[in-house]
Amino acid sequence: MSITTKELYSIQKNSWPRFGRINLLWSALKGWRHIYALGLAAIIGEVFFTFSSPMIVKLTIDSVIGTAPPVIRFPLSVILEPFLGKNFEGGGLLENFVSSQTLQTWGDTAWVWQPWLRDHLWVLGLAFACMIFMQAFFSFIASLSLNTAAEQSAQALRDRLYQHTQCLPYETMLRAQTGDWLQRCTSDVDTVRRFFAFEFVELFRTLALVAFVFPIMFSLSYRLTLWGSMVMPIIILFSFYFQKMVERLFLVADEREGLLSGIVQENVTGVRVVRAFARQQYELERFSRANRGLRDQVYKLISWLGFYWGFSSFLGILQIALLLGAGLKLYTTGFITIGLLVLFLTYEQQVLWPVRQFGRILADTGKTKVALGRIAELLALVTEEELDKTVKVPTVSYSNAGGSFHDEWARGPIEFVDVSFSYPDGTEVLKHISFRIAPGEHVAIVGPTGSGKSTLMHLLVRFYEPSEGCIRIGGQDIRTIPKGELRKAISLVLQDSFLFGKTVRENLLAACPEANDTTLIEVAQKAAFHHVAMGFQDGYDTMVGERGVTLSGGQRQRLALARALLRTAPILILDDSLSAVDTETDRLIREAIGKQGRGTTTTFIVAHRLTTLAEADTILVLEDGRITAQGSHEDLIQQPGLYRRLAELQSAFMDE
């Protein structure tokens, strides 16, 4: 027994959680992690020079212009002092480099140079400019590295998504919401790219800045540091609350954006139906309703964002006011210098903005979480290859049974053995179908609408898997044949002929990219399309528009038929694919196909025209999912039933 369509639906519905968001992020960076790490390292360098440059301003105000002895502190010394001792008596290189004693020696040296520096302030200006230059240099390295890694990761993720969708089962693709899937492969991937390039980077920069600056501030004045960090815990707690509130809003907004994209895509594709039934106003109202829904959701997001920025701005101003007030008080009492107050105010500005950004970063991270979930949901859909592993069939070595479609199995008889098929909702479409077709036969399939004709052909191509029974080609169960190899052996032309939005030539070459112009013209003539192509101003280089909208229904069907004939596969399926062509063109096409394939190509034709049916070697009559009659035209015309009634109706119509 093979897996049923109903079981497939259950697997697809419940499979996506196996992909973790963190694992997906990590895998997206594969091949570019070292570049991303370089960017993060450059951010540390940028932060180092960001907090170092204000030190020169403090030194200038207090110890060059003013008369206070210089005090130089370095964050690493503050961190290591409690562990190594105040004087770092170990004598090692690192200890001597970062110790408070050594740094104070540097300060004493600078004090000796005070008179000279006072007369040559440009030296301090040059040092400040060098610090700014180094900050800009590391910022450039960080931006280049991080954005390169982010763009490459986004490209890899889009490739992965597109490749995955190409491998999904036919049933899954039928249930797909085109607009929503497009958004997952584009907008959601771009959200992940922005996370790599901006959100995570800003979070890392904020943490690095806080880790560097606060030890320095605390070592210089713990009183001023406490006043300068009093409001920040409130901002951080408010940021987490804000993130929780907007995460759900982002999810709903993404869903509504996907719905809106689907409406646009559907309307553009079905423009002929919309215009033919004068449905423009209805479609406009439908779009407007979806657009208003998206707008209302975005309004909610904007309201929360506005509230967050307004409230955090108030808290930020309050924090600066507290620091300034406390600093002036400490200055007047002699606890600090004016240069130290300027230094603290500068550090406060450097830290406060990233901390205020923390809420936005968390909110955007929430949006990234939503996007990753939607991407993971798509990537977790079971592929055809994975489904094949669940199919239980007799053990057969495909390589021993025949390799490509040029081998014996592809040109052997085709057998349906007690085949049944049901859709996921339990609706039975085919019931115990059995027949055998000899190699090279032309088989016509006829029956009322909904009798299962197209489904029967889809089973042969393995778009669906039978609920019961098996299908054999050349004596080999088709479930033992890789789907790619099986489909190479079959040329399929559907009634709703899909054409790519490219030129006539490119649509033909989709079946056989290496074909030359002579071959293209030959198959186009067999499909009665050559004169149509030559009637266009650009001939075979004419653009056919998306889904072939610039062609008539008959022209689309003939172009699709020419594309199928170009493949020269041993099995040809025409699924009511000539219904839109006139009777004379239909006759010419049938004659061309008969000359090419009779005896060498097994051909299935789903049709209703008596002229087409009469030329078939075997006719299968389907009613209510069952074969009610089988035989040649001469045999079936003698038997009471659907086929004879159909023949009598068409004959009477032609007589009139």
C-alpha cells in the first residue's frame, strides 16, 4: 500500500515544528559565519573608540585647560582589579598593561606635559580626530561584513525555499495560497535579512557599549553612575512589555499582507474573467476590504510604536535631567570635576539611545520570530522524495529494471490493476480501475464531467498516489521508479495549458533546451502553430504574456501541444487539450500525431469529439469513477450505453 492523499494531508499539516527557528537562523549563515564574526569583532573595536574619544575631552577640560590632576581609567582594569589585586603584583605583561597603577603613571606623565599641551591644543584635537577616524574605520568594516553576510544568507534562504517548493507534491501545491507563499519567499526572508544586518547588530552593539561604558563610569564616580542609570531599568522592562504586545500584531499584519498579495495576484491572472463579467467594482471592493484590514492592523502597530517612542523619550529626558541635576550638585560640593560631568553626559547620550532602541529591537525581533516560523512552516512540508520513502512496494532495483526513459520499461505495456483513489475529504473519485494498454496504442478516454478522467491521467504521472491498487509500466510498479525519471518518459498537455510569461521560443525550449530552430518549426507545424507564430511581428520571439494571456485559448493549447511533442517521450497524454481548437485544426493535429506516434508512442487522449474518439485503438468509458465500457469505436457503437448516446447526439448535430 502507498501513502494515501488523506495521510499526506495529515503529514503536511503536522510536520513543520521539526524545524527550530534558531537552527534555521544558524543554517542560513552557513558559509558566511566567519564574515559575520568579523563584523561583530569590528563592532567591539568601534565601541572601544566610541567611549575612548570622550576621555580626551575630559582630559582637555580638567587637566589641560583646568588644573585637576588627570585620572585615566580603562574598563579592563576595573574588571580585573577585584581578581588580581589593586596593584596586580603578578608582574605579567597583561597585568602591567591594564593596571590602575600603570594607567595612573600615564596620567602623571600627561600632567608633566600640561603646559606644553595648553599651548598646543591642536595635538589633543588631532588625537580626538584619530579616535573618530578609527571609530569610522571599524564601523565601515562592521557594516561591510555584516551586510555582506546578511545579503548572502538571504539569497541562500530564498534559493532554499524555491528549491523546496519545486520538490513538493502536487497535492500540496494545489492547496498553496500563492500570495502567501510569495510573501514567505520574499518579505519574510527580507525580515530575516534585516535581523542579521540591523536588529541583532544593534542589540550586540548596545550590550557591548553597556559592558564597556558602565565599568568606566562606576570607577570614576559610583554616585554619578547610580544617578545616571536610575531610569534605565524602567526603559528595559517597558521594552520587554512592548515586545510582547506587538509580536501578535506583527503576525496578524503579515497574514493580512499575504491575503492582499493573493488578491492582487489572482486578479491579475484572472483579468479576462473579471472584465468579461464586469466584476471590476466587486474586485475593487474586495481589495479595499483587505486593504483596510491591513491598514487597521498597521494603525495598531503605529499606535504602539508612537506610545513607546513618546514614553521612552520622556524617560530619556528624565534620565538626563536627573544626571545633570545630580552632577551639578556633586560638582558644587567638590566631589567631581566639570570635565567628568561632561564625560558622563556624553556617555549617557551614547548609552541612552541604544537602550531606547532596545524596545524597537525586541519588537523587530518578534517580527523576525514570526517570519522564521512562517519560513520554517514552508520548509517543513514533506517533499516528494520524502514521501517516496513511505511508499511500501515490492523491492525492485530500479537500475536493474531499466535506467532512463529510453530503456525497455518506458516502452512497455501500461497496466492499471484495481486502482482506487480518494481525496483528503474522503470523496471517492476512482473505484477499482483495471485495464491494460499495449505499447504504441492510441487510447481515448471519455466520460461525463467529474467522472475522474483527468485524475486517472494524474495517477499515471504520479501527481497523486492511488489509495488502492498499483500502476505498472513495462511490468514495473511505477512507485519503484524515481518520479523525475518517470516524468521524463511522459509528455503531458493539460486542458488549462500553462505558459510562462516569456517568448514563444522560450516556452517551447522548456521541454527540450537543446533543440534547434529546425526542430522547433517542425513540432510547431505538427501542432498547427507555426503559421500562428509567423503571423506575429516578432515571430517565435514574441512575448506571450503571463500565463499566455496575449494568445487565444486555441493558440495556447496548440503551443502547449508543440512543447509536448518537442520532447518525443514514449508516452503522450492529451488531457482534453484540443477542446479550444476548431474541427479542421483538430483533424490536422490528429493526423500529425498519428503519423509520428502510431506504434511507437503510447498516447492517451481525453476527448469528447466523435472524430477523435473514432480513431483510437481503444476507448475507455468512465462513469462515476468506474470503467463502464472498453473497446474500439466499432464495438462500443453497437452496445447500449453512454458512448452510443454520445455518438448518436454528435451524429445528429453534424447531420443538421
